[in-house]
Amino acid sequence: MEYKIKDKNIFTDKFIEAYAQALREDYRFFYDDFDEYGKKDVETAIYFIPGINGTPGQIRFIIPSILKNFGKDVFIKSCQLDEFAADKFIWDKYKLENLDKRKDCIVTDLNNLAKKHKRVLIFASSNGFYDFVHAYPDLSDELKQKIEVFWSAVAPDTFEPTVWEKVFSKINGFKIGEDQWFAFPNHNLLKFFNPETSMSHKWKHNHHKKIFQKADLEFRFNCFGFWWGYASIDRFNKVLNYLTRNHNKKIDVPVNFLIATSDGYWQGKSRGEIEKLLDKYCSNKKQIVYKKTSHLWVVVPNNLVNLDQ
């Protein structure tokens, strides 16, 4: 490793070992690097930008909604780089030097799609939208005439301190440079304290019922009988600050917003405060849809179907 893990706690090594084994060996459901679907010689292309620690394969979760909204004649491509591969440690992915590589990938992919397709729809997940903000100034004028953006699970541009960091940093935390990392638990019984810790979601729409599992969408590893994910408020804020630091011109293409009203990442912010952030980045707000659910589970099929109406 090029970095030094320091300030370890009693269970740090155990958690990192479990995380590494899960990345190497466990079946990762939709959490993979498959990045292209559909027909290339069609009018409509869809481009997916995952959020922090997201992967290209997450787009499969909403393909039924895409087909219902836009039909079968679509080409789907996701942003994919080796530096952000699903089997990489999260702290290896989110180095500042990797962010410009991701921007260049987005610019190249989107400008190429504009040359081949009449319509380009961009699906940005969570804070993946800020990668789009970072790339926007370098997009071609030809592309900007063809695109419409769908920002699902709208996320703030700053992570606020959380009690989870204070508690679990003392148990399994460590530092890389000055950035504190920690593993946080996931269990349905914990969603009373934080709605983003749930492991499953009971979905019902008309006559359809399904229980979605978090492992279908986001990678988790098992340790001491619980499922865990890694986070660093320090590193994530450095990433978001880097992506938005030069933002001085609003995005002037149609943008649709899907917002969870019980989103743990907003920590109780009002709709007015949320929409102030939308105004900060976007001048052409086509549609704002609010749903009473958490950050992850706002992205269920029926909610996404409503976005293009």
C-alpha cells in the first residue's frame, strides 16, 4: 500500500481484514463494473454517474423504470474507471488525483454519445451529481443541446459530523493521512437512530410487492454478525469541495430532482434549505419530486417512473 494506516483501534485490523475478504470473494450482487447495456444504434442514450462508492452495475436496479419511461430502444452506458473498480478499497478510490480522471472520463463519454445519439439522458445518483458539476464546463455545446439530467437521491454538497463517527472511530477507526475512517453498522433495528442504516425495504406498488436488500445496491461486508460499510467524513468533504470548488456557472440544461424527505444525509434540513442548494447549482429545474422515504430507498421503480412525467 502507498499509504500508512495509523491511529488504529482495538478492532481496526479485524474489520479491514473482513472488508478485504468480502471485496475479493463475496458475491457482490448488482455491485459490479458492467458498464454497457442495450443497442448502440438508437436515438436515445442514457449515461449513469454513480455516487460515492457506487458502481456502474447499480444502473441495473432501475432498468425496468428506464424501459417503461423510454422504451426498449435505448443504449445505457455508465461511468467506469479502473481507479473506481468495485473491488478497490474505498480509501483507494477517493484520492483527489483520481477525481480529474473521472471528470475526463465523463467528458469523453458524454461528448462521444452526443455524436452518435439524438438524445442523451444523464442519471446522476446521490453525490455523483457533483462529478457532473465538475465536468460540465468541458462538455461540448452539441451535447448541451441534447441532454436532460435526472438527479436521483439528491444529496448535500457537504457531509456533516455524525454521532456514528464518534462512536465507531473509537472501536474500529483509523487514519490515512489526516482523514479519519470508520466502519458503521447496518441493521433494520438501527434505522430509528439513522434511516440510512436499514438493510432491507418492503416495497409495494399496485399489486406488486418485493423486499429489496441493501446488498443489491450497495456493498456491505459482514463482521461480528453485522453488516458494515466504511466512511470518512473528512475524505468525503475533501472530495466534494474539490468537485465544486470552481463552480461559478449554473448548469443550464433541464434537471429533474428526486428527493427523499427522510434522508439521513440531510439531517432534518427543510425543503427550503434543500431547494436553496438546487438553486445554487441549477438554473433550469424541470421537476422536483419529493418522496417520504430514506436516501437509498427513494430510488425504487415507481418513483423513477414518475420522474419524466
